[in-house]
Amino acid sequence: MLLAIALLSSCSRSFGNKLTDPDLDVYYEFSEDENKASALGKYWKKNGFTGDAHQSIRLTKDKEHYFVQLIASNEKNAGDVSFGEMKLLLDLQDELDSVIFNSGMHCQIVICDGQFKPLFNINQ
């Protein structure tokens, strides 16, 4: 289940610009992406992806993709995603592409450790 990849927040160093909310922090690397980061945070809350603990997500990009970085609740098992969980994450990624990242660059969901170091990219 998508919630099995629960997001936790224990970020202590700077991960770029930050939009903060009582339930969620959205970090974004490039100032021109503030609107996308804001839309991502609103989408996250509207769809009930926030949980009991304060969460952090990070938006970054390269020349070809946006990366939505999610913090894994269990780093050791971050790559052990069931077929059903993978389907949910891919569906979420497609939804994010159509709702937020509809500007030509697609997004990729990346599961990360607490310092936003990538552990598992669902597209690879």
C-alpha cells in the first residue's frame, strides 16, 4: 500500500527552499519551481497523503525530469516494493504528471533516506 512508504520528517540540514505547513514541508531546489512545489504540497494534503507525523518531501530536477523525493519509513526495505505498491506509485506518478508537471518534463518518484539521498527510483 502507498502508505507503507510513510514519510517521516527529521531533516536537519538545508535541502533548498522550503514551503512549510503544520503537516508537511516541501523543499524545492530551484526558485523557479516554487509554484510547482506549492501545488505538490496542496495535492499531497488534499489527497490525504499526510499522516500522523510531520512529513517532508523534496522537489528537484535535472534537464529531463522532475524528481519527487519521498522519505522511506524503513530505509533497509526501501527497494522491497510489492507489485501492488509499485502500481500505486506509478499511478501516483502519472497523476502528478497530469496535474502538476504538465509542462513537458515528467516527474519520477524517488524513495530516499532521511537526508534525501536516493535509495530507490521506481522507474529503474
